[in-house]
Amino acid sequence: MLSASRPTFVPAIIITERKTQMKKLLKIPFSASLRNRIHHCPFTNNPKLPLPNPSNLCPNSHSITLLKWISSFSPLPPPEWVQPTTDLSDVVTADSKKDLRPSPWVLQILNILHKNTNLEQELTEYCRKYLIKLPPSFVAYILKKSDHIAKQPETAYRFLTWASKQRGYTHSLECYVFMIEILSLARDLDRIKFVFNEFKRKGFLLNSIVANSLIRSFGSVGMVEELLWVWKMMKENEIEPSLCTYNCLMNGLVSSEFVESAERVFEVMENGKIKPDVVTYNTIIKGYCKAGRVKKAMERFQDMELKNVEPDKITYMTLMQACYSQEDYDCCLRLYHEMKEKGLDIPPHAYSLVISGLCKDGKSMEGYSVFENMIQNECRPNIAIYTALIDAYAKNQNLDIAMGLFQRMQSEGFEPDEITYGVIVNGLCKSGRLENALQWFQYCRSNNVSINTVFYSSLIDGLGKAGRIDEAEKLFEEMVEKGCPRDSYCYNVFIDALAKSGQVDEALTLFKRMEDEGCDQTVYTYTILLSGLFKEHRNEEALKLWDMMIDKGITPNDASFRVLSTGLCLSGKVARACKILDELAPMGIVVETAFQHMICVLCKAGRIAEACKLADGVVERGREIPGKVRTIMINALRKAGNADLAMKLMHSKIGIGYDRLGSVKRRVKFRNLVEN
């Protein structure tokens, strides 16, 4: 028993050898003595690099025994902070620029983050296993350099939260700034506010780079309060704003629709040391266009030439889009020609705006000319451009050219969509080629082409105008079965077909159904029904419908008043029409050609005496000058085929001359034309 408990004698030479091996071992970082693990290394041509093997460091069994003995009695070394980059520059050339490469730890951490499941647990286990901690510089590097993390705000936020729980860790300025950048791309306003509040609580000092980043991030999501806080802190910390700072601030204000504030910043730049550049002008022009102040945007555009600031492609595209939205297609064309003269690259969208604008203006030939220019410049057109041209030619009754463009589009590999087929069917219906239109309709059905509301409306309109009411009604009801919503235009064309075919009661029933289904009743809807009621001599119902339209706040237009005045004048109620016209004036509704139209209607109906009476009333009330009314009367008589009276009026002083009765001068009235 005594011999069993006696310590084993170890020769002095072995003890010396073990001490030497232990010293070698302790000089090596603990992470390098872990088990042999294969991982990717970005620094060498060899994609795999084994970590150091402890067996290579301690080749004999005595060393292994000693390592186990040491680990059983000694605590583990503390975790070490690892850096995101490694300096691979030569020691001899240490004074030159450092060759910094991502460390192997970056790839390993990114692999964990890419999995995006239980990343907190996996990060903790990995760092504990290799006895490492991630410092703020490492966290900031991951947030800034990884494109994958930038597109995964949830992962980035979880990683930032996990990092903050490490012992002895505190987020750096860069961590907060890069996190806000990522969250701003995702428009996660709640988390941005939380991170920014933490940022302010830490009391970091701003620099120009950080300020620019924050201004850009807050501006992109419309956080004006935070944006102005950063600007205020720049002033307090005496950070001189750069051109980039001003541009970021203006972009933020414009994106948040604070155009007037952006305008004041622009004026400060104009009067200060840092002058606006093309980016500044583009930003303020964009702001004006977004606010609908296109005229002001054009003024700034003209100022650019005076200030020697050359407009770029973005300047022109912003203005062209704004002009197109306001249906100022001539301005679009001018800007396009200016781009050509300056040799700027014209993008496909610019061609699309110009061609579509010209086609909407009915200028199909000019649109086709721009289209050919587009082809010559090796810019490939799209379906929208072809469709706009086909629609323009079809509406101008040039169906052969329209179909030629359709075939050309197909030969170039474009597959027509429901809009393209819709404009072809609409063109065929407008030209009276209903059978061809119905053939295309059946073709689309057979080939599973989506048939939209415009498609159905075109056919219903064409069939209605051709008097084929039953077929139009069948398509109208089919829309419900197919789940195709019926809009105001669709209702209007069918109501128009019913009213013109004398089925006014059915039209009124459809009008009520339109209201029940929540479809907007437009001024065009009321105008159609007014016309139908007056043609059926149902004047009182028409007047009630007119009052209903006014009560609903629908503003009458020239067409609706012409229908009303025509119906009243032909029924001998000229005074009633004049009274209604007087009632419209306080509402701000001025029908420019109302009296001219009423005089023409009366003359055409052979009611010359009533026309003369109306003309006298117009002059006496000072609504028109006598000379203009006289011209209107002459033209009305001539168009009505009453050339003799027109010549008589032309060669007389009626309307413009005066008769003297003693000392009193009286204008010669128009009614003298009939009385004499």
C-alpha cells in the first residue's frame, strides 16, 4: 500500500524537456492550438487552410500528457478581441500603404448570419468555442461591407443587438450610422428612431462623413425632425457643410415634400461660398415638379445656362416626365430635341414619353418619325411604344398602318398584351368594322388573352352605335360573369346607346343601377341622359336631372349646357335657358359660347324672331359687344341657309347703328330685321 501511494520518480532530463515544451506551447495563441479545422481563407490561392495542429507543436506523448495535466489544473485563457482585417503588407515596406484584407473570422461570422436561423445561439457558441469576441470595429465592418446583410435589415438588427450583449462591449459611432443606413433602405422607421435615440443618448461627436450619411438616410425616409437635428448639431459643432452635405439635405427635404425649405437652402447656397451644382439643380427641379410647380422648375432650368451649370440626362428626364404628366406634349418634344442637339444619351423612357405624347395629341406622323429616330440610334422600342403608335393610327382611321405596326411588333419578338389587342379592337369599332373587331375578340378568348374593361367598353360602344343593343347588353352582363369590373366609361357608353335608340327609361334604370353599385356618375353621364330626355320632349324631367347634378356638386361643362340650352330653346323656353346661365355665373362657371350656340340653334330651327330677341337681350345686358353679336347673327343665318337675311343684316346698320329721335340716339335693334 505504501509503495502504491509513493510518487513516481521522474528523471531530471525529462522534467527539463517538459518545461521547454510548455514554454513553446504558451507562446502560441490559444486559438492557434485548437484541433485541426479546415476553413476558407481569402488570402491565398489555396481555398482551404488548416488551422495549426497541437500535435505538430508537441510531437511526443510526454508533451500531450503535460498539456492535459496543465488544462486540468489551469483556467482557460480569456477570449480575445478579433479584428475584421489583417495587414499583409511587408514589414520592410511598413511605411507604405497597408495591404488590409478581411480576416478569416469575417467569413465564418458571415456564414452564420447567412443561415438566419438561431443566429444568436450559433454566434455565442462559435465565439465560446474559439475564445473570441467581436469588437465594435468588427461589427461595423460586417454592417458596412456585406451586401447580403445590407439587404437583410432583420438579420443586421439582430446581429447588432447580439453584439451589444458581449461582456465589455460598447457600440461605436460607426455601428449606429451603418445600422441606420440599412434600416433606411428598408424604411423601418420604428427601429431607425430607436437606434437614433440610442445614438443621441451616447453623445457621440459628429464629423462631416457621419453627418452626410445620417442626412442622406433620414432624408430618404422623410424623417425631417431627425434630419434637422443633425443639421443643427453640425452648426453647434462648427462642422462646415460641404457641397455633398447641402445636396443630401436638399434631397431629404424634397423627398419629404418640404420644397419651400429646400428652396431656402438653395438660396443660401447661391449667396454663399458653395455654389449649386447640377445635382443641386436636379434636386430642386425634382421638388418643384413633385409639387406641380412645373413653370418654376422650367425657370430654374433656364437659370442653369446663365450660371454655367450644364444640365444632364437626369435634368431633362425630370422635366419631360413632369410636362408629360401635365399633358404639355410640345414641351416634351422641345426637351427631346434639345437633348439631341447637345449629344446627350437619350434613354428609352424619354423616347416613350415623346412618342406617347405625340400620339395622344393626334400627331401620329410626328410620333412615327421619333420612333424611326429611336431605331436608328439602336434603341430598342418596347410594347408600350408600339401600342401608342398603333392606337394613334387606328384612331386616325389609318388601320392598315396600325396593323402593319402590329405585325412588325410581333416579328421583332414582342408578344402583344391585352392593351395592344384592346386598341386594335377599339380602332376597328370606331371605323365601323365591327365584324373584324368581334373576330379579334373571339381570338383573344381562344388564346387566353386577358380581356379588360376597356376591351369590353370598346365593343359595347361600337355595337351600341350600330344599333345592336341586344348584343351590347349581352356583353355588358357578361362582364359580371367574367369578374371584369364595369367603370364609368363602360356604363356611359351603354347608357348612350340606350338613350340614342329611344330607350330612355331603360337608360334611367341603368343610371340608378350605376349609383347602387357605387360607380361614379360623371358630367358625361348626366349630359347623355339630358339629351335623351329632351329628344323625348320630357323637359321637366330633364330640368330635375339638371338640378340633381348641381346638388351633387358635379360641375356642368360646355357640352352639358349646350344640351340643356338646345332643348329649352327648341321648346320655346329661351328665357329659362338664360336664367340658368345667369345662375351658373356665381358658381364660377362661365360658358364662353353659350349665347352664340343658342342663337345658332334658334336660327337653324327657323325661329329668327326669337334669335333676334335673344341677340338684343345679350347686347342690352352688356354681355357681348354689338359688333360680335352682329357677326354671330350673320354666321348663324348663313349656316341655317337663310342667306337673304344674312345679306340684309350685313348691308344694314342693325345692331351697330343708331336712329335719332329728336335729341335721343337709340341703337337699331336686331328685331328690326324681322319686323321690316
